[in-house]
Amino acid sequence: MTSLLIAAERLIVTRATAAPAGSSPSQVVSPGYVRLDGGHIAEVDAGRPPGRPDVELTGGTLAPGLIDLQVNGYYGHDLVDADEAGWHTVVRRLPETGVTAFLPTFITAPIPTLVAALRTAAHWLSPSPSPSPLPSQSSSPFPSPSPASAPGGSRVLGVHLEGPFLSRDRRGAHNAEWLTDPTPEAVRTLLAAGPVTIVTLAPERAGGLDAVRALSQAGVLVSVGHSDATADQVKQAADAGARMITHLFNAQSGVHHRAPGVAAQALADARLTAGLIADMAHVAPVVCKVAFAAAPGRIVLVTDAAAAAGMPPGRYDLGGEPIDLPADGPPLRADGTIAGSALRLDAAVGNVAGLGVDLAVAVDAATRVPADLIGRPDLGRIAPGAAADLVWLAAADAAETGLRARATWIGGELVFENTRRPWAPAPDDGPATHGSKGRDRP
Ligand SMILES: [Zn+2]
């Protein structure tokens, strides 16, 4: 791997030392530079770089590569039953949205279907650059990733099982027939099948708290979701080891002032970090602002993307059953239930920043916060020693609104660019030597 010096008009840097309470450890630096070497970040600093940069980023913001903890599918493919070509497409093309690492997510399905999907996912697992803190991964029956998880694509960090241990009353687009209690046997079967990183469950189901304890002890991140729990039941789940809430406000009990539910406890309990689908349709903009204000550093932006994401309006699959993507708004089941999203994570960051949330905080919610939550502090930050996963975010349109990925690097290699190298020095500035090595146009 080669060394690369990138100068940026603006970049978001994460401090190594603890930030003062309530403030983000990440901040915007302008201008600044970053030197990549051997797939990692070797040096970061403010000001102009010490030597001639290989890449000069004018405008926009250089950010850590985005990390999405909830991706059901994308580009026409539903990952629960995607074939090799489908997985390949999703893994290779997610960097177009700035996503450099993600958790394939399977919604409720019969246990044998989930077992098969977990076995497939194991073959796409990205090699861990550092010893995994998750025992369930280190004891995986699959000794090494197959060559299928080739360089040039987004890193597969593990699987998010969103079901089948969910509340019938809060099932959303999940098939009620396949919902079941989290028996020790069901939990064991799923853990043995593949690399489980997150399990979303409803702790009020029979055996729910025992399952939270067993999964947490196995190194799995337990997320309360599709749940009708009271705030007190969520507190008990957190006492048992749960640390996340799945898509805050959606498919869960809310914030009624005399009958607080999942969302109220999520915002109040400092042990919990909440996923948020910031497409401005799943959760109203003003409520997204409330979430960021109430739980600083504890909101994770997720897409909950379905196969319809990145595709034109039409019929697609979610969890093996049909959904329809209209011309405007999220995908729907035939009965009108919202079924996943067609959101891009880069757009979600822009949406949140557009609400007045500090840009560094919005980026943090899609990078450092999810990385830390799943025990991967080697990812999600521009800091010495971190993986050289980066995205250059720029305005989505001529009106200078929104955000889109303009270029994406994974492990120091340029894997996506959406223009003809707009950052190249002018021709009379000497030959451009950058951007030509390791490029892999999707
Ligand atoms: Zn869901």
C-alpha cells in the first residue's frame, strides 16, 4: 500500500484525549491535512501540509468513512437471500454513498433462513485489522473470510439480526408468523451460525432479559427495538447489558409523559445509544433535533436501507416479501406500513446538519459513535493509527444544500469518485500522480 498526502480545505478530526463532558471529541479543522500510509492514518494536523500534497480537496469536508449499522439491502438486492452477485454489488457500490463499513441486517425470518443468511454473511466478513473484542466473532466456525470480500468494497463488520424476537404489537413490516420468544436454544442456534454483532429484540417477550444477558455475555450488542416495553422494562434490559435502541421512535413505545416507553428511556439513560433514520420521513425533523439535543453523543445515524435504496420506483423485496418504492417517500408494504428506507447515509448526515446540528456532531453520529458502539475504535475517526477510511463530502446540488460523497477511500485506496478528479492540481502545476493507484471504479 502506498503513502498518500491529502490536503483539505476542511476536515473533521477526532481528538485522542477525552473531550469535556457534553462536547464532541471531533471537531472541524480548516484547513488541514492527513497522511495515509499502509492502510492507516499516519499523521493529521491543521494548516498546510509539510510537502506537496498528492490530493488537494477544494471545498467540501473530508470526513471519516461512514459506518451503517442497519443495511437490509441496497441496489435491488435484499441481503437475507442475495446471491454472490447481489452481495458483490452491495459491497462494491455502498462507497458511492460514503459508507466504508456496514452491518448487513436481516429482518424477521424463520430461524433456518437466518442461519443460512448468517453462513453466507460469514464469507463476506472483512478481515479485522485488530483483535476483535467480540468473542462471538473470534469463536466463529468460519476460520477466514473468503476472497469474495475483496478490496475495493465496503467492510462487512458483522451481522445485525433485527428479529425474530420482536413484539407482535410493534412488528412494523415484519411477518407476525415468524416472531418467536428468545429461547436459549434459538439464541444458541443463531450465535453458532455466523458473525452476529447486533441483535434487536423486545425485552418484554418471555425470556427476554435472560436473552439480553446471554447475548451480552457472548459479546453481542443487544438493541431494544420493535418493542412495546415500558421505560422501566427498558431500564431492566440496560441493567442486563442492552446498550442500543433500534430506530428511535419507530416501531416502539414513545415518550408519553405519564406512560414513558422505549423512546423516553432511550433519551434519558446514558448507557443507551439510539439508531435514528434521518430521512425526515420516519421521524419528523423537529423530533430529530430533540433526539440530538437530549442524547448528545448517543445518536447513531442508520439508513435501515432496503433493496429499493439506490433504485427507481418499483417493487422490491424486504425479508423475502414484497415492498413498493413510491416516487416520493420510503418503501411500503401493501398495507401501507413503512418497510425500511431508500435513504443514503451521506444524505442523512446532510439532513441532520441542515437542522442546525453541528457538522462535526452529525458526522460523528455516522462514524465514531457507531464504531465505538460495536467495539471498533480503529474505525470511524480521522486520528493517527485509525484505518484510512475516508469520505470527501460536498454539497449535493448547485444550491449548496445536502451532502453527497464525492470520493471515498477504504484502507487508503480510492474506491469511488463521482467526478473526473476535480481535486487534481492544474496541469501546469505538474503531473498529477495521485488517484491512479488502486482505483476501482464501481
Ligand atoms: Zn425495524
